[in-house]
Amino acid sequence: MVHFSEKEIKGKKYLYALQSVRLSDGTVAKITKRIDRPILTPELQQYFDGKRKDLLKKDALKKYRTDSVFTKQQIEKVEETKVDYKQILKKLTKAQKKDLFDRFTANFTYESNAIEGNSLTLKDVAIILFENKVVEGKDLREIYETRNSRRVVDLILANRFKVTERDIIQMHKMLVDDMDVATGYKKIPNYLVGRRVKTTPPELVEKEMQDLLHWYKSGEKMHPIKKAALFHGRFERIHPFDDGNGRVGRFLINVILINAGYAPVIIRKSQRIAYLKALEAFDNGYTARLERFMLSKYKNTFKNFFQVYLKYI
């Protein structure tokens, strides 16, 4: 938020606009500009947005390691979208923000479930989510899958989930409610259709999940989008639950991003083959492909969903 302040210098009074920006190390940087009138004009807002982006880009480059995927240029672009995302939300009324996230929920739920073979259309999903109706002629399992997803998305958008063992197990339990699926970690081995890698055997799941969570907590120098990609790859390779691992994994991507202040992503059904190939490459030790895929989906979702929404309201 921009504030106005008057300063007296050598007996003369001057008016300034000020904004505070909290950096990742907890310190606060100040942006100031001398002005003639205490009015936040579009030009003045643009000035502060630009300065804020510059500060956050420098902060991110200081905090996160660069590499062949998350280069200096890529990190700078992502940090710009982080500022733009927050500005989009600030510009919306309460009703518009609700509409935006309702649309996101419907799109994310439809696409994520469709990747797993759910036959509901986007219109079906909207009817179930927002009219609380059952679509005739559709499998009840698919309807429950959709209904349950809404509950989880609402909590993710409200920052109610953390990347902890308890929250991951609770998320899975919510997603499979009324679906006759065992909750908690798997008791029998499972397999990945279309992928050669073996999933973690049941007796090792708890340890590997603890190792994954420890890795997650210790990766402070890793950019959140990179961390989300690698976490997703490892989680899907463990496949800790009897069913619903793909959906839980995609939800966790957005838990990581939203909790770090970034816009959430949608992986679309049309990208399923590229998505599975990226996961297969990860299984074979080529992690960069999944990182690039996640970075691309982040930028695409921001541009083609959030920016488009603002353009047409």
C-alpha cells in the first residue's frame, strides 16, 4: 500500500509517496518518490510497481540458486508475474475475486480429474460444484471426485494446507470421501500405468515420505516452482496411497506455489502426454524436463487464465 508523508527540509515542506516492501530475510525496503499532490495516480502506481518488481527480483536472485532451467532471466520474469498476480487480486472487487477463483476451481478440477480419465465435461463440473446437483447418467464416483475436489481447492486457496505429513494424509482423505478408497498410506503395492518405474513398496512409504518432507524443508535455496516440480516427481514415484496419488500430487503443487505467494497452475488434459513424459524423464534421472514443464505451465496459467480474466471483466 502506498502512503503519503510530508517532510520538512531546510524550512521547506515536501510531499512524498512511500511504500514498504518486505524481503525474504524479513527486512523491509522503502520506496519513496517526491510528488506534488497526495493522489495515487495510475502513473504513480506504475512507478511503485516497477520499483517493487526490481527489489523483489534482486531479492529472489540473492535467495535462490540459478541453473540451466531457472536462469537469472527466468527468475526475474517469474518474480514480475508474482507482483502482477498480487496486483490483479487487488484490482478485483470481492465478487470478482470470488468469480475468478470459482472459475479457477472449475477449470483445475475438470482438467486434473480428466487427466485421470474422469468423463465429466467442464459444464458437468460447474453444475456439480456451483449448483450442487447430480448430473444424470454419470458415474457417482466421478461426481464424488469432483465434489471432493472443491472442498480441497477452497482450503488450498485459503492457505489452510501445509506441506506436512498430517495435511497430505488429510487432503487425500478429503479427496476420496465416499469413494470406497482406503485412506492412509497404502497397504498393498501399486503400479504406474504407462511408466516403467516401480513405486515405493508399502513398508517403505512412511520413511520415504519423511525423507521427502525433510528434503522439502531443507531446500531454501531452491526456487518454489522448481521445488514444486521436484516434489511432485518424487511424490508420484513414491505413490503413497492406494488411489488418488495423481490428484493429490497436483494439489500439492499449488499448495507449494500459493503458500510462497505465487499464482496456482493448471495442468490441462491436452498436455497429458507431455506431462507423463516429463514424469518419466524424472524417473530416469532427467529432472530438467519436469522443471521446464512446470515453469511453462506456471507462465501459461498466469497469462492465459489470470491475465485474460482481468482483461475481460
